Amino acid sequence: MITFERFNLDNGLRVLFHKEPTTPMAVVNVLYDVGARDEDPQQTGFAHLFEHLMFGGSVHIPDFDAPLQAAGGQSNAFTSNDITNYYDVLPAQNLDTALWLESDRMLSLAFTPKSLEVQRQVVIEEFKQRYLNQPYGDAWLHLRPLAYQKHPYRWATIGKNIKHIQDATMSDVRDFFKKHYHPGNAILCIVGNFELATIKEKVNFYFSDIPSQPKSARKLSPEPPQKKFRIKTIQRKVPASSFYYAFQMGKRLDQDYYLSDLLSDHMGNEKTGILFTELQRKKKLVSEITAYITGSIDNGLFVISGKINPKRSLSELDAVLWPLLDQYKSKKMSQSALRELILKLQTAKAFQDQGLLSRAMNLSFFELLGSAELINQESARFENIQTKDLQTYAQQLLDKNRCSLLQIQAQ
């Protein structure tokens, strides 16, 4: 059980505090409710660009990293299709440094032409190195628009193409910041050995004067149910042909998510999963294969992916895979196998929650989903799953008409 306190500032900032008396360290986590799904289809990659821009100096602080490092701390951030998350880890006695830094960049970024140009080039170079010039790097640039026809999940966090970042103007950047990076669109979580009164005093001192702003209404095009199998094959100079079977699944808070998590873990385990056992170890069709879920806030994807062995073909794999998946639809998983899966997931979650940073990020994320209390309800949602539930769900999920297949054919 993870305990926490919650309070709000008048400007709309939501604050969570988790007291951890056993550590001399502290975590300050700021989650902004903005991701790639909130971008204009003609101006994609902005949320990721801001992940970099937010370290480029703010109105009173020219260098974010220098004061934090001087205080013995470190920071980082990540962007997804749903959120942008910034975090600082530092000695507890230097908590003020992190709060000062985070509040100043929430108040206003510097927005200098130099900062924009530097970070623009960083993002463009990342686009080239990670997505365009790396084997299989552009797979999700093709898979997303294949699997999503309407919802903005149809583009990756890096953006649709480099041109959107190349053409970004100072006005574009300022407008995006004003719309999304303000107290009413943020969740601040602090973890460490403090008293609630101290945290309230410090948070009020650093954040209460930041102007409030109404939270923008999110109007996303829902993804319609897929009713026909989709396939796309691209030719690439890659070491081996690869494949990505993506099935439509539910939202993060749907029961579908928990069923998908269990199924993917059972199916895709790299040592004992049915995909490894049948397709890699026995039939020697693939050199690697796994199953996983995207875990998106809105409807996500259940993905089976891997690489084909030399002298074997993608069509051979396809012919064998579907009958294998039908086994999940035709018979129930054993009770002992289900129990083992649930215990494994619960153990992994308990281990993850040992880390201060994981606790801070998870509390923030569940607060965004609806309530931080949800963090303590995850285990129970797995416990309530029965073998018949998994079979019924597999019959719905593993329908070929709900699948989008991307094949990368080695030249």
C-alpha cells in the first residue's frame, strides 16, 4: 500500500506528497497532461521538442542542469503519445533547488532563438539517427498509421516527418507552451522524508504565484473498431526480415488492459512463452519473437513482433502463427499457469514500487487517469481475473480482422 497526501493550489496545480522516512533522497516529479496525441496533425513532434526545450533555460535560470548538479541532483524527462514527464532526484536537504527550477520553467521558458535552434537540431538529429538511419528504426512510423486511421496515435512522438520540426516558428512554440505547460495542466509529486506542512509551505512559495489558466478541452477523434485485416510490406536493407502484428485493445483503465497484460506475458515470455517455444525453439522459424502491449491511455495495441531466421519466410511464419493463436481461443489456460502469471506481475510491480522515482511517476500517472488511489488497486484487478475471462477475451482480441500487420522484408 502506497500512502500519500493530496492538495491543490488555487492556480489549478495538483500536488501529491508521499512520505518515505527511510531515505536521505527526494524526488520531484512533474507530469504535464500533454503528449503527441495533443498535437496538430500538421505540426507533429512538438511535445517531444518541448521535452528538450524545457532544459534550455527559463525566465530567471539560464541553465537548468548546472544548479541541480551543484545540489547533488540529476534530472531527465520522457515523452509519450499521452504525457510528458520531468523528474529530479537529489538529496532531501536540497529539495528547494528542484522546486525552484521546476517552478521557473513552468512560469516561462526563455524562448530564445538560440535555444530553439539548438534543440531543433538535437531533435532532427535524433529523428535521423534513431528512426531513419537505424535498421527497423522506422517500423513504428509505418505501423502506427496502419493500425490507427482516425485517432492521433497514428503518429509517433518524434512526429510524422522531420519537416514539422524544421518549420516550427517561435510563434508556434510559444503557442504550444501557453496551451499546455501551466499549473492547471500539471501534476506535481514529491517523495521524501518530509512533513506535509513543510511540503505545503514550499510548494506554495514556489508555485502559487504562477498564473492560472483554463485547461484546454481535449477533442480527439475516437478510433473506430477495426473490421478488416490490414497488411503493409516494405523493403529495407536490414539484417533479417521482421514482422509486427498489432491487434486493437482497450484503454488503460479498461479490464481489457489487464487481460491483455496477462496474455502478452504468457504468450511472449522469452524463455517459456508459447511463441518462443513453438516458433523459435521447435520450428526454428524466428531468431526472436515477443508479445507486449502499448499501455496507452486511449485504445492501445497488443503487438507480436520479431525477426525471421535466414532461409525462412514471412509467409511461413504467418501460416503457423494463426493456428497457434487459435489455441488461446479454443481452450482455457490452466489455473496454475494463470496463478503463476498473476504472482509474477504482482511481484514485478512490488519490486518496481521499491524505487522512489517509480513511486513518484506512478502516483502522478494514476492521478492523471482519475485518482492516485488507483495505484493500490492494480493487484486486485489482476486477482479477479479467471481463466474463462482470458479465453473469452482471446476470442475477441485475436481476431484477424482486428489485426494490422507490418512486414519489413530484407532485401
